[in-house]
Amino acid sequence: MAIKITDECINCDACVSECPNHAIYEPDDEWSLSDETSLNGDVTTPAGVAMDADESQEPISDEFYFIVTEKCTECKGFHDEPQCASVCPVDCCILDEDNEESEDELLAKKTWLHGE
């Protein structure tokens, strides 16, 4: 499953540089699938949603850092554990039970994002 950031986030910025998928954004930042990935143009997400990878999307939160589920792989294929959770000083990076994915699905998402 993907990771999410709870409203207990203190906006310390520790997690952002740790994310290998550029899935973490500052409060009120627009995001796109193409940000620091190999995606561009019209794509279909692993969940089956058609999107323009280059189109700016509305921020998920305007109060605290957020993780874009479509880009989160729990660091599978990069690290042994989610790096955001390992560096978070307030333990607000937790499993998102609403977005469960198997390890194989997370690794496939990594390949989809980076073409590797």
C-alpha cells in the first residue's frame, strides 16, 4: 500500500529529499506525474486512470506535506523501507490503508514511473 502523511505533519521538509519518486509535495503545491519521472503525455496509471502526465494537478493538501498515491512505491526497488517514514520526526508518514498494493504492484509502478 502507499504511504500517506497525516495532519500531524509539522512541515519540517525532512521527507521530501528522501523520496526516490518525487511523490512528496509541499502544502498547496500543484503536482504532475511527470515531475522527475520518465512519464510524459497521455498515460494510464497502474490503477487504470487515464491522465496527462504533464498536466498540473490540484494540491492534495494546503496545510501539510502530501504524498501522491499514483507516484508512491513505498520505496520498493530503491530501499528496504519507506524513507519518508524512517526520517519523519513525528511519525506522520504511515501506511495508507485505502490504497493497498502488493509488492509486485509497487515494483511494477516503479518501472512505470521510471522506465527501468
